[in-house]
Amino acid sequence: MEVRLTTDVRTEISLIKKLVIGAVIVGCLITMFYLFGSLIATDTLAAETLTGVKYNVSGNSQNKMNRNVWDILKQGDTVEITEQLKLKSNLDLTRKDIVIHLKGGELLWTAGYNLGLSENSKILLTEGGVLIGNAVELNGKMKVSFGKETRISWDGSNGAHLSFNDINKCKGYYKGPISLEPELLFFRSSLKKDELELEWATSAEVSNRCFEIQQSSDGQNFSTVKIVPGRGTTSKRSDYRHSFTEFSD
């Protein structure tokens, strides 16, 4: 028996699929309010973050001077990068909770290496500091792990949740046991012809750099479609809107 879908049925199925994707995006965005509350970079939080001894590093990550720094780092210390630090091998800094502060400098991956940090370590980018990689063919192998979990990779692949570009936009990352989520007033989604519109508002925000919007067609595998800048710290209402015209299959 052959079954054919009429134009009206196809249109209805397409609309249902888009609405399901929209619902997934809604749930994901609300979830990401918590996740991106952990992305840091405001001046106030930066000042509170940098409390230990500061060590300025540059050049080859494995030169003698830098190896000495890795060996003597203690709880709460800061590794400051004001020029360029080339990651020339896997670097394990998981023993202590530290801050990697790119203060106008670059952390450059020269190959598929892992920067291993402790669960509660932080990455802070100020004054134009960036994460970069010059071995694009290795994409997901250039990564940052927190504890045993890969959280960041060059393109967000290889089990990571975020890309270098995401971190550069949000100016930092902290996978810690704190919640700085915005106070959400509402979240709405609406479908207008082939455009899905998302609207939300917050009554206040604390150190909120950005929101990450993801989409999925199966509710399990998500991809980032937009990074929406937050308002930092404010006690005033903030309104946001974003529209989609392309959807995952």
C-alpha cells in the first residue's frame, strides 16, 4: 500500500516539527541561564577572582621558566598571559584551583593538546585576551578539560560543550558550584510563517555575560546557533529577542 502526504499534511508536519524544535530550544535556553551564569568577565568579579600570587608567563609552555611556574602553583594563584603562550604539549594543572587570566594575551594551541584544569579553576579574558588554535584540522583535539570532563574545544566538538569562539565572546569560563542565573520574567516562542521568534526578559542580572541558544531535532544532540550578549550586572529589566529562519533536520 502506498501512502502519499498531501501538501496540507506536509505543511502541518513541518510546522509541528518546527514547534517541537522551538520547544527544545526553549528548554535548552532556560537550562543555559544556569550554565552561562558561570561564564565570567565583569570587572567586579574579576577583582574578586584574582586573589592569589600572580605569575606572568609567555613563550613556549614547556620552557624552563614556565615549567617552574607550573610546579610551584598553589591554591588560588593566577597565571597571567599578557603576550602569547604557546601550548606545546599536554599541560596538566589539575592539582590546584587556579585562574588562567589572559590579560590582552593569547593562549595558542600549536597542535591537538589538552589544557587540564581542576574542577573549580577559572579562565578569565580581559583587554582583548583570546584562545586561539593554528591547527584547525585537529579542531576538537585542541581542548580544555575541567577535572575529568572536556568542557571546551576549538570548535565545540569531541564531547565539549563550548568552542574557543564561545569563550572569547563571553570573556571567560568558570565551572564552579555557584549560580549567578538571571531572574527570568518570562520566555516566549512564536512561529510566524517560516520564522521562529524567541523573546525573554530578566528583572536583574549578576555578572551575566551572555546566553547560549542551542537547537536540536532529537532532544539529545544540541548545536549552538547563537550567543546573545547579556547585560553584565544590572538591577533593571532587560529584554531580549532572537529569530530563526533555519532549523536542524
